Amino acid sequence: MRAAVIEAPGKVTVTTVPDPTPGPREVVVDVAACGLCGTDLHILQGEFAPTLPVVPGHEFAGEVVGLGSEVTELALGDRVAVDPSLYCNECRYCRAGRNNLCDRWRAIGVTVAGGAAEYAVAPVANCVRLPDHVGVQDAALIEPLSCAVRGYDVLNSRLGSHVLIYGSGTMGLMMLELAKRTGAASVDVVDINAERLATAEKLGCSQAALSADALGRPSGWDVVVDATGNAAAIQDGLDRVAKAGTFLQFGVSDYATTATISPYRIYNQEITVTGSMAVLHSYERAAELFATGVLDPRVFISHRLPLTQYPQALDQFAAGQGRKIVVLP
């Protein structure tokens, strides 16, 4: 089968690899679409994936075309979206229900072969059957949405909060859509990309600007979300949190990225600084939200490219062009 392979830091090719074989409790998925994510760029940089080469792609959906010997929950032809998370279920974090912090955390498309291929293997427990009205090529959006749902689980938002989001790429826009549905009084968006800001305005943000200075809230925001992973955005965002407010580090930074905080201010103003790591008990809820139309795939997916253009798709994504880019095997 054809697959994209990150062979070494900075090197990605589309080549032929062996067809996958399912284990007893696994299925083979004929991949309909696979989304690109910032994590894929980190893997290309030599981060996150413990070993290379690896077939990337942790945002994917498709049709079940192979069943392991012990699989009874799914049938051939079922359309599924796949939660890529793989946990040991034995370490102290798994036993405490914090599986996303698993000491042996793995993921399809990060530590094992993923969905940037014609076929992918997944545990049956990780597959969510799609209702008939959900387009299987659109369902690649469910995984990033599940990360956004996890972010709002961490925030435990209060009704009437004023929210500031840095970044209007896919994840920032998803956080915007969820903020609107969790009772925010206002949701402002900052980005240096005017085209992306226009999409935030289309989706109904309260204000959109190239800088938070232009938004006119000197007292700060109750909730500040960084969806960029960019050091300058993070630093600016930390300084915009109102008293008793919360800063959520949602965007994925490079390992070397740092920011400066004021311990006295955090103490004196009771500011919370927290993070949100991937998916935790949120994938099924995201699938249900997606089925209700919480996201419009026509807005969120800007490019659908053939798998053969995976290297070019990564370059386009890294350049900040478009919104969600998916490849179609």
C-alpha cells in the first residue's frame, strides 16, 4: 500500500509499505481522509515520535475492511473515526483515570503507523461508528475536536466568562466554537494572519485583531487560551489574564520554548496556569458533537489533497496557509 513515511528529521516521502494485518482485537481501516496537525510537524522535526521511521497521521476516519479474530463490535463496511490514543492502563496515571498522562503513552500516527496511508490498523475499542449523515472524509475533524473538548474539560468554564484566544487556525477556531457553546459572554481572537482572522469573524467571534492591544480590555480576560504554541503569543497571553482568571496552554510548543511568569502576580491575583494534553474521555463526546453540526467542515477544511502530495501538504501547513488540510488516500 502507499503511505507517507517520516524517515528521519526533515525527511518525508510517499512510498510503498506492507499492507497492515490486524491483531485479534484490531481492525483494518480503509482510510478516507487524514488530517495534518502541528504534531506532525514536530515529528518531522525529530520531536515526539520516539523512533523513526514512522507513518504519521493521528486524525483519520474510514471504512472497516478487515477484522481481527476476536472482533464482534464492528462489521465490514462500518464507517468509523479513530481515537489514536494508546494507553498501558497499568501505570499510576492510568489507574487514576488520567490516561492521557500515561507513563507508557503511545498513539497511532506517533509511535505506531498511522492514517497517512491507504490502510491503517486500530484497536476496535478506539473506533467510533459514524452515523449515516456524517461524511467520512469530514470525520477526520473529530480527533482535533476531541482535543478541544478536553481543553474545555480542563478549563471548567464559568458562564459569562470573557475569553481571549490566540490563534485562528483549526484549533483556535474549534476553541472559539466551543467557547460560544459553553456560555462565554464574549470570545475575542488574536492572530497575525489576517485571512485566518476573517474566518474567526465569519464564525461569530466578538472581536478579531492582529494584537490584543486593539481589543480594548485593559482589565484582562477571565480565560486566555493559547492555540499557537508560539513563544511571543504565549508571553503576551500570560500578561492578559484578569484577576482570578485562567491561562490555558493548548497549543503545542517546541521543546525549547519558554515563557516568563510572575509568581507574585499568580499568588496575589489567584491566577491559574494550566495545560491540556491531547484526548481524555473526550473522543466519543466530540463525535457526538460533530454529528450535531457543531463544526461546519466546509469552513474548517480548506484543502483536500491526494496522499501523493503529503510532503507538499506539510510544507503548506508549516507556512500557515489555509486551515485544516486533509490528505485523501
